[in-house]
Amino acid sequence: MSRRTVDVATLAGQVGRGEKRAIARAISLVEDRDPRAGELVAVLYPTTGRASVTGFTGPPGAGKSTLIGAVVGLLRAEQRRVGVVSVDPSSPYTQGALLGDRIRLADHFLDEGVYIRSMSTRGHLGGVSEATLQALLVLDAAGMDSLLLETVGVGQSEIEVATVADTVVLVLMPGSGDSIQALKAGVMEIPDVIVVNKADHPQTNAMRSDLRSILSLDRDRVWKVPIVETEAVNGRGVPELWQAVLDHRAFLGEEGRLDERRRRNLEHEVVSVAAARARRQLTEAVAADAELRALIAQVQERKLDPLTASRRVSERVLRDHSD
């Protein structure tokens, strides 16, 4: 079935049966912003909401991909179907290691119970794009039990992944002062589980102590964030990591916390996707409209202030799209 002859109902049925080629085709439609992607997601959406979503974020080089590979192995040993989405900061076709060592993930490529996809942020300011959100829905509809989302933690992406995942795992490595600074700067409330990977490093004890000191400042948080030490390359600590994720999931199951978190996440998703589309619409309108370009030129020449120009651009674009 070529892309030109995609039948949405047929493709949705194939995705629902977990057919890998159909899943790949569906996610490609989403990434390409194909008009049929919207139709497909609309058909699939009522069947979603069953999979758990765990987000893994942290600085480059922390070993997230290796750690996720070890988690996938653990879940597959329990016969759970797993979907992995790695958000690549540049190209979805890169075979390199922009998100860390992909060799451990590659071990699972031929496993029928695992689907792995690398996706581009495509200029999205945070770590999670509109296409990524829809790809997770496709994998959920395909019957995956667990969805693992990997992003590079560079500040904004930790916040982004927290609005998608049920549980956020922050992966750090000893000797990384930048990671501690990020926590001090306000990311402290984001992770539900903190992993100190490469725990055979001599500075592991110092990092653990620093993390506990920082976390102790947040006395109002009901969930006490566990710190788990791992060595992903040999699997040490991985069962303990996943048990911490399950413990957090059990905590969310109390007093309706999981439902509340997912409602909040879905509200954020609707607003953020709408905002992204509005931004894209405004950008395209300014590029194509000579009068709007003239407005920008006036701002650049200090003849018009940015606030007035912004209001005029918005009014013109909204008026043109409402006619």
C-alpha cells in the first residue's frame, strides 16, 4: 500500500493489530504532517489511554539509551510489549549517537514485541514535538503495554516530558556539575525518579549527597523522589530502577492522582499543539505577506514598536483566516 493509496480505516485496523509496517507508516504520516494523519489519530484515539508512559530525560552522555535498552530487556522478560520513542535534536534518520549509545537499543530492533522510533524535534523549542505526541498515541493504539520516551535534558525538555509522561526519570552521571545546577535552577520538582548512572564513578557518593540535599528542600512534595544507582552497561540497578517506577505508578493510583495527572497532561497537549500550529501559521503568513514584512521592517528600523507590530500581525492573520 503506497502512501498515495493509504486508506485510513485499513491502516487504523492494521495499527490496532500491532503490525509493525503499519505502525511505521502511521508515524511517518504524522511526522510528514500529512492531512490523513489527523484522520488516522482521530480514529485511533478512542482506543488509547491503556499504555503507561515513562519519560527518560537527562544530559547527553548520561547513558539514557543504554539504560532504556536494559529496561526494555527487563520488560520483555515479563512478556510486556514495549514502544520506544527517542527524540533526536536534529534528524530522525541519524544513525549516530546524538541521544547516546544506540547499540543497546539496536539489540531489540528485530523483536516483534518491541517498536523503536527515532524522531526529530524539527525546530521545536522543547524536547517533545507535536509529532512525538501523536506517535505515542499510535503506539498506544497498537497495543503497547509500556511506552518509553527519551529526550535530551537541556532545561526545557525536562518540563516538556513531564507534561507527557506518567513517570519522569531523570538520568544523571557523576561528575556532571551542570546536572546539579539544573536541579537547583528549578528542575527539582520535575523528576519522579532520579537515576545516577555509571555509578562505578568515584564521585557517585558526592552526587548522591548533593541530590539528597537539594531534594530535601522540597518539603511539601508528597512523593519522595527516590535516587537509584545503576550501571546500565551491565544491568546493575535496572530492576531497582523499574521497581521505583512501579512504586511511583502505585502512588499515582491512590486518590485518583493518575487520572488527574493525565487530565492535566492532555489539557497541556491540546493547548501546546494549538499554540505550535498558530505559531507556524503566523510564521508562514509573515513570510508570504508583503504588508506584514513591511511591518517587521518598520520594527527593525525602530519606526514601530514590537508590541504594536505583534498586535497588527495577529489581527491581520486572524482576520484573513476567519474570512
